[in-house]
Amino acid sequence: MPTDVPQQISPSDKPELGGLNKSQRQMIAIVITSLLSLGGAYLLFYVTQSGGGWGTTNQGEFVDPPVNTVDIGWEAYGQASALWWVWVVTDVCAAPCQKTTKNMRAVHILLNRNSDRVRRGFTELNMGSSTQWLTQYPKLAQIKISKPVKSGVYIIDPNGNLVLYYAMETDPSAVLDDLKKLLKVSQIG
């Protein structure tokens, strides 16, 4: 006479919530975690691509379209062996321009050990005003250009590319922060 012996079911194999055992629930949790991580990564990627709140940390505007010093007929008088440049360009240099030029000298000094990697330049497109005030800045190179550019402050890389642009009234600490970042990551000078 055959007797039916009930099979022993281990506690881990017992169906619990919704008919799923413990190992099935763990597998579902791993798959959901993976999908959420992958979805979050794609979301972050596309948000940063569209510039929605993240992206660059620079405070100046990128010069777009790209411009090179050769394109504008750049001629530097004095100290032309520079690597990086902080260049002030103006139509007529009145009080705001003179203040900006003074601030860029302070930026240059605040670069500390990196100050020898940067030179300062100045261009006045319409030389109608007195340039007597420039004698206070003996290390300021006079730059002549054949094509005019927008008035403001530019950071120029060692390859001669105008990288960042700042309005004349920009806080000098913004220029300093960006210049420090560029010098830190620069492989060319």
C-alpha cells in the first residue's frame, strides 16, 4: 500500500507575496535597480547635452564662431612671446575701459605662479582719446588689428584662438576664475 508522504518545502522556496519566492523577488529587485540606474544615466546625459542647467562652468562667453588672431590681423608690440593673453579691446577708452585695464592687471598679479604664462594686451580701435594713462602699465602690450572685434575682454590661448569673451563691465573675479581653470587644464602652455 503506497502511502503518500508530503514533500518537505524549504522556507526559502515557499511562495509568499504574489506567488514569488525570495530568490525571484531578489532578481526582480536587481533588474529594476539596473533599469533605474541606466535610465537615470541616459536622462542626465541628455539634460547636460541640452544645457538644461548644467554644462560648462565658465563665466565668460565662448567666442562663436571661432576666431584666430591671424584672422583679425593681430600684431603685438612688445612681449610678443606670450603663451596666454588677456586682451582688452575698446572703441574709445573712457573711464570704464581704464578701470577694466587696471582690473586685468590685478587679475594678472593674482595668478601668482602662473602669471608668467599670461600676457596682457590692449587695443583701442579709434585712437581718438589720450593714451597718456597707458604709461602706468609698462608691461601692457599694444596690439594692432586689421579687423575690428567686439569691445570687451578676451582670453586667447597659445594657439592664437580667442577662447572666451567678457563684457567690459564684467567682474574681474570671473575672468580670474576662468583663466585659472584654463591654465590648470592646458596642455599647450
